[in-house]
Amino acid sequence: MRGDNMGFHHISVLPEETISGLVHNESGIYVDCTLGGGGHTGRIAAKLSREGRIIGIDQDAAAISAAKQHLAEAKWRVDFVHDNFRHLADILHREKLDMVDGVLFDLGVSSYQLDTAQRGFSYMQDAPLDMRMDREQSLSAREVVNGYSAEELERIFHAYGEERWAKRIAAFIVQARADKPIATTGDLVALIKKAVPAAVRHAAGGHPAKRIFQAIRIEVNDELGILAQAFRTAVQHL
């Protein structure tokens, strides 16, 4: 889907399979915890009667705006919530919903976030280090890269990126930032390329920064930390 909001574009993952497995009550209540541009939500809506209802949640204000445009002509009730799905219990309480018929999570980073250079998610475009899905939060990739100790950086590179060169990359980062802050994605990519031996980079294939960028993004947005409680909440309300 594409809207006027900064060219928001995202291709929904396995839309037919997802919706056919999710929607079983055409007058039911469904929650899309990762609204994005509204692709999955639009398909859910197409399966519902006029008695159906959808709660669409996203922590990215640009996603909320784009989804509202995409679903402007919807004949079904769609309630848009700008929040993190870590607060799913509170959101359902505010919406006066004890039980719902289905909950959808489409995890990870969206095409739009990767393609919008200034968001700082992509190692393919030079931009300020950011990677915040919720741009109102304080912690960004810049704070992680420039503020975490070598040990902390190594930990997240291992845990969230499964990067075999985690310790060496962390050491290169700490050494470089002693001279000046690492401010852009391009700066970080250059350091990663220096840290990983050329022979290893060529043999491994793919971009040498992809695991590190994934790890930092997960840390910035606490992507794994929020899942356990959100999943429990979802099950409790089904």
C-alpha cells in the first residue's frame, strides 16, 4: 500500500495465509498489534460483516497516519491506537474489551522503515543513527553505539545478531568513538568493514553489517523483551 505520508509502502507478509488462519468470525473483534500501513488490517476488514471491529496498534506515528489513509473508505469499525503492543492489556481495557476473536503480530522492521533513509534502519543508506520505531522514545541507535560499554555491545551483537566477530567489532567501535562520536549509519558500516577481515567478508557473502544492524535495532526497540508479556496477554483475552 502507498499513501501520501512520506510514500509509506509495505508489502504484507503471507496475507492470504495469515488472514484465512486468523478470521473465523465475521462479526468478531480482531486486534492487529503491528498495524503498519494497514495491509493486514484491510484484509481482515474485507472478511468482516458490519458488526465486526478491528483495533489497529502501532508505535510508529507515520504508520498510523498511512493506515488511516489506506483504510479511509472502510465500512467496518477500525480503531487506531498509537501505542506499543507491550501495553496490550491497557489498550484492551481502555477499549472496554474483555475478549477478542483474534490477535495478529507481524514482527520485525517494515519496508517503509528500511526505505526511509532518515530513520537510520538501513545499512545501505547513509543517515543519522536512529532505528527508533517510536520516534518519541529517548533511546536511539546513536546512544547504544556511543554509550554502551564494549562488553554490552558484544553481548547484544552475540545475542541479537549471532555475530561471530562481535567482540572485535565492539572493540573497533569503542576505539573509534574515543576520537569522535559515531553519528551515522555510514560511519558504523565503515567500522564494521574494518573490523571484519576482508577474506571473511568475501567468503561469507551478504552485507557484513546486516547482523549488527539487526542487533542494534532489536536492542533500541526492546523487540524481544516485549514479546513474552504481549503473547500472554493476547492468549488471556482470546
